[in-house]
Amino acid sequence: MALLYTQEQREFIRMVQEFADQTLTPEVVSKYDHLGQCPVELFKPAFDMGLHMLEIPEEYGGAGLPYSTTAMVFSKLAEYDAGYAITLVSTFVALRSVMLAGSADQARRFADIIEPGAFAAFALSESDAGTDAGSVKSTATRDGDDYILTGEKTFITNGSIANVYVGIFRTADTGNKGLSAFMIERSREGISVGAHEDKMGLRLSDTSTVNFDHVRVPASNRLGDEGAGFKVAMNSLNLSRAFVATLAAGIMQRALDESVSYARIRSQFKRPIIRFEAVQEMLADMAIALETSQVLIHNTMTMMDQGNLVRKEGAMTKTYVTDALQRVVTDAVQVFGGYGVSKAYPVEKLMRDSKVFQIFEGTNQIQRVTIANELDKEYAGKEVGR
Amino acid sequence: MKVLVLVKGVVDPGPQPSLSEGRLTSGDVVLDHYGKYALEAGLQLAQDQDDQGSVTAASVGPDSETALRDALALGAQDAIEVKTDQENAGLADILAQAVNKEGPFDLVLCGDQATDDSQGVLPAQLAAALGWPLVDAVDALGFVGPRLCYTSLLDKGAVKGTVQLPAVVSVLDTINKPRLPSFRLKMAAKRYQIKEFQAESSQKDPLEKLEMEEVPASSKEVIMVDSVDDLIRALDQVGIRLKKE
């Protein structure tokens, strides 16, 4: 393990481990993975523990943990099931985005909805606006003291189970500067959800289309200024990118645990396969990928704790860790050989759960564009030479 | 109703513990396994009193603060750290001082034993020191009017009864399913000002009423063997025949 945990961090990790041992047993996870269904009722104990409000300040009903500790807790939870973990992460990231962009009153209203035990969702993507977030077509039209929201949001994590949304809508035809952000209570008339996506992985998480059909919200639900929506979305994505990397590290840890354990007991040619150099290389590379990922995540989370928006670092962390994840789970399946592709063994699911990590929260291709653009800005006017 | 729950900090049995200077250590101390069940029983009884009940946790010993903060994170409303210069000897008498002076309490709950020493003698010693009735090995608890009704799992079977409070009750780890701590309470527990109770030195020797009988170092009942084969033969001689696979 690369990270040196404080006693407090060990206590929190122990808490989530005890919770997951009771709630996310292999049988339960396997059942809902097979069904492709979000086990909403299994979130009650998570809400009771406050797992959906971990990094939220205490004045809003959260535990007030730093990002770095929150990341460790969610990485452990993702070892059990990353789909379950991302459902909770999406909830607090939505609230955090309200806290970053909105007023204290808006944050309080949003927190009051989810604190007793409810989900939240960030509704940005559309059928033609995924990685290109600035192409959002859904509109928010001013009508007196209200806005009328119309459009369809796709691939929304927690889409059908959320009690409150943060949505990005177009208020003017001025590109990125024509977008605005709103908090939208689920109880408002005109909101409907489409079919739940039958996904390859993260099958315990809900991913749905959400339709807004002339949904009326008061102007007091607008987060920040009109036209600030793109910035709200980007700040939220910076945060969520670092957190999806955290979940990816949890999957990696599980893949390594399963692979080393299996390689020690699986014998071929009268010796455990961990004694073969080809297998050793895979295991060592998996461990290197995990350790470097954990260190990178911890550094980025520490920067976030210090108030940095981690535009470049969040993108780097997400890209590095989720690319590394693909190699790790592929090798994990390889170590298991024929059993690796069997649903009776754990690594098959880990491989299915992993792929989307290179895609959501901005593809790893666009992350590299972001990183390069940030480098371009950093080096503008800088004299290089020794 | 005021409930006092005795809790203990023990070495975390999760990671592989190691021995250091004769003490079991693994770096982390956690709330004792049985103490969690006693605390949960207390919290449930307090809730059953239309939330008019209160639960206070008390602990003595070097790791008491950790145990008390864990108890607060689980829902105890108050915590008392009992300070003493004495170790083991007179512990029940010292805790009885805390019960009498920090109370009045209607009920003292504790685990049937602790996971580290598994002695299970403290509940009886404490009941004797307080002059209260003791109910041990309790698997179920509830109120019938002012009396506490219980089910104890004893060697002869389940025994149901009622007891007038105040009483000392020790519980088994089958009595309930302890709740998990909330992260918010955990953070609040870290800041909580734990009360300290300085006990006077106890002059009582808890073993004074026991008559010690010298046990001979060897006995005719004990047969020493050098090998598994010898063991099988010895068992065969007393009529125990092992079945060969």
C-alpha cells in the first residue's frame, strides 16, 4: 500500500469496510449486477451513515471530511462495487457543485433534500452534447420570475432515482457563454425519466434519460449568473473526474487482491502460477499501476483540500488512473485464464465495470486536450532554458 | 431511564496483531465486540422509553478514550472516563464508585465478556459491589411495566425472567445487531468533552472471598504422549477409537 494512512483515516476505512461487508455481500452484488438494477433499498444504511454527505461541511448536514479522506473511503467502497459507490459520489458532487456555484441558501435547500436520505444527479449530457458539453441544446427560457426548462438529458447517473438535479440549459445562443445552471427539484411538473440504460458494467448504478417538458423553476433556482453554466459544469467535472479516478483505484485494488490470491493457489506444471515469471510480470505491473494511481489521486485530493480547482490535475488523474485500470483488469482476467471470463469468478465483472471510466466525465481523449491546453497557458510567455 | 453501558478498548482483531513487550498490539484500538452489543441494547431500551431514556458510556483503562469516542459515535449521549491508578484489582469497586457518584443510573449494561481477556467476571463483581441483582448471558431484553424482562441463555437452556431495577445486565453477542456509526457522529465524537471521574483507591481485593486450592502440577489423569501414534493408542486404551479415512 503506497499511502500512509492516519489513525483517523484507518478508522473511517474500517467503518466503510464494516458497512460494505454487511451490505454488499458477493451474493447481493452478483444479484443486482445480473439484474442490471440499482438496489435503491440498499442505500438506506449508507444514508444513515452519511456516506452521501461525507465531504459536505457539517453546517449542511455532512461529516465535513477532507477530500483526501473521502477518496480513501470511496476507494474502499469501490472494491466491493463501483456502481454502488458512484451512486453516492454523484449525489455529493451535485451538492458540491451547488455549493461552488450557488448561494448559501441554495446549498442549504439542496442539502435539505438529500441529507435525510435521497439521491441527486448532475444533468449535463445530451444525445449530441457529450464530450462537447458546450453543444447543449436544452433551453431555459425566462418567463417573468421563472424559467421554463425544456430538453432531454441522456446518460444521467442517478437520473431515474434522483430527488433533485443540477441541470445545464441554454439561455442564449452564444456558445459556452450561453449556458446556465439550475437546481431542479424532482417534484416539479414536467419531469419524466426514460428507460434505464442496460449497461456493460457499473450495473448497480442507475443511468437514465431525463426529460424536461416545460418545467417551471423560479429564477432563485439559477446557480450563479445567467451564462455561467459552462463554468459550473467544468468545475463540477474537475471534482468528479478526481473522484471517478478514486473509484477506479478501488477496482484496481480488488483486481490485484483477487489476482495475487488466485496466482498463489492455482497450480500448473506442479507449481503455483505466481512462480512463473510471465505471471509475476503481470502482477508486478498491476501493483505498480495501483500504487502510482493512489499517490496521484492523493496528491490531487490534497490540492483540492487546499482549494485548487485541479483543472489540469483532475484531468491528468482521471486519464492516468482509468487508462491504467484497463491494463490492470485485462491482466487480472489473464491471470485467471479461462476462469477469468467466467461470471462465477470476480474479475470478469471488474473488467466490465472498468471500461466506462475512460469514457464518462469527459473521454480520456478530451482530457488530454484539456491537459495540453493548460500546458499551453502555463508556458505562454515562459522562458525555458537553463 | 438512565442507562450506563460499560465499554472497553481492545486491540483491533482485524489486522494481524503482534506482541510487543508482552502486550498484544496492532497499532489500532477499537471498541470491544461485546461492548457494541451492550451499547446497542442500551440505545434500543432508551428509544423504547419514547426517547426519554439516556445512555452514558463509561470505561476504565489505558484505551478507554478510544472506546468512549466510538460509543459516542454510535449514539451514546454522554461518556465518562474512569481514572484509577489500580489495574484489575478492585476494578469492580472502582466502577461502582463511578456508578454511585455519577448516577443515579437505573441499569448498568455490559458485554458478557471482553474479546481480549474473555474473563467474564466483571459483571458479577460489579453487581456484588453495587449490591444490585445480576442477570447474565442475556439474549433478549425489554420492559414489562417497571420491570425489565430478559431471556438468558444458560447451560441448562433459555431462562426467561424479570428483574427489578436497578440491576446489572451482561449481554451476549446474539442479543441484537449493532448499528453502524455515522460519519457525522464520529466527527462530533472526536470533539466531545469526555467527563473524567477520578476513583479513590480501592482497598478491596476482589479475590478475597475466594478460597484458593493448590492444584498439583501433575496428575494421574494427565498422560503425556510423544507422537500422534502414541496418542491414538492412549485414546484406544480408554475406549476412544478414531475412524480411519
